Amino acid sequence: MKQPITGYHKDEDNHWVAQLACGHNQHVRHTPPWVNRPWVVTEAGRASMLGFELDCRKCEEDAAPDERP
């Protein structure tokens, strides 16, 4: 299920996590060649992706909302 990004935070390993409108969190790493998300490494890049919809597997599994810092 597609859900828009509403914000970001870093996890305990200093990796960026997108906060989705549904209440779930999803890592948004830039780790070429496996995942290419250069926008995540700058504040302007992250801001440009607010509202972008990501597939939320947790919604498909009917999971409870995640905790957020």
C-alpha cells in the first residue's frame, strides 16, 4: 500500500528512516549498488521527497503503528 513520507528521523545506527502518514517507519538508505537513493544524504534532498509515496509492507500486514522519537 502506498503511503506518503511525512518526516524523517535517524535510528540508533545513524541511518535515515522515513516516517509515513500511516504511522509506520521505513528505512531509506543510500547504499549503492543495492539501493540508490542519493536524495537521502542531504537535507534538501529529504525535503524534496516529503509527500513521495513509498510501498508500506507493514500496512499490507495490518501492523500496528511504529514508535517514533
